[in-house]
Amino acid sequence: MLKKRIFSAVIGLPLVFAALIMGGWYLRLFLVAISLIGLYEFYAVFKNTEIKPINFMGYVAVLFFYIFGYTYDSIDLFVILSVVIFSIPVVLHRYNLKDTSITIMGIIYVIFFSYIGKIRDIKDGYLLVWLIFIISWLTDTFAYFIGKRIGKNKLCPSISPNKTFEGSVGGVIGSLLGCLLFTYLFRGKLEINYYYIIFLSVIGSIVAQIGDLFASFIKRNCNTKDFSKIIPGHGGILDRFDSILFVSPCIYIFFTYLNR
């Protein structure tokens, strides 16, 4: 398993980093690709349930959003797409309310990926975008090793039995240390108050852990271990990016509306 994880990282990380460094249309195409793959994984986990997501409409909606979302108001686009999806059960009676709800839920979920591109496009975004991965991955890494070492008190046993409160605190510490180091290294290029970055690192770590638990919640309700097997040793796109999906909007909101 460890060898598979290392091999996947060696192959996959350069692709992710290259897209982040180049930005622009390269990054946007990358985000479109992982959003569509992620949506496929999301809908696929419901195959063993009574829910039948409207797959084709989901893919069209995600493409529509990425094509026009950077030009028009995202809220307006979402409302238009929702109206269309809400209309489908009226015309095609084989779909019901649950099908429609999960279809829209999947679209919203994977569109969180777009916030990686939005962060990359704001002032100093070429640096700030790395905070997504620092917070997400250090939270995950510290939570795993500290939880494995000293974890005793279960955090959320009904969703993820192996996660502990001690590991959760360790994840916050990892995120805090990573963000403080990042801010120190780029102190000459970024105008970020250290109190702000402490706040962001703590909130971001908590949000990252919620994102992880939410993905586990979906899989547990659908009786599956992983969203897919597309990344050897890691599972699927949503398994690998579950924390990042929640952290990205959090960081975008922080630097767009709070850190002024």
C-alpha cells in the first residue's frame, strides 16, 4: 500500500503543481477534469442505493459553470441550472426528489474545486493558493500520526471510527505550524498579519477535518470504502481531495472579504 501511495504521489503531484504554477487556462482545464472525474465518483457511489442521480445533467451543469462562471455571476448561473434540474422529474417521471437532490448536491460539491482557480486569480494568488494544500495535507498528516501515537478519545465514531480528538488537535497544530512557516518565508511578498494567519490556520484545519468527515459520511451511507480506485493507494479524486474541497472556499472568502 505504501509503495502504491508513493508511486501515485510521484506521478500525480507534479501534474497538480504544474497546473498551480502555470495558472490561467491550464489550471482551469485541470480543475474541469478533476471536477468531472469527481462528479462521476460521487454519482457512482449511489449505484448500490435506490437513488439514481441524473448523471448527464450533472456533467452538463459542471461544464456550463466552468465555461460561464468566470464571466457571469455564479449565483445566477446556479439558479438557472437548478431550475433546469428541478424541471427534469416533471418531464421524466423515472426520477424523484431524492434523485434531483443528490444530482444538485454532487454539482455543488465538485464546484468547490473552482475556488482553487479563484484563489489563484486574486492578488498574490500564485502564493496564497499553496495555503490550501499546506492546511489540508498537514492537517491530515499530523492528525494521522498523532492520532495513531496517542489517540484515545474517539472524535466521531459513527462516521469514522479511527479518528480521535487527540489526532484532531494534532491536525490543527500541524496546520498552524505550516501556515506560520509559510508566512515567515514569504514575509517580504505577502501582507498578512500573523494573528490573521493563526486564525486562518485553525479555522482552515477544522474545516479540512469536516470535509474529510463529510466524505466519510457519504461513503458510509453508501456502504463503500472509497469513491473509486483511480489513484492507487489513495482511492479516488474525492478521497484525495476531500479536505481541499472544503478548505478552498474558506481561504477564498478569507482573503477576499476578511483580510483587507
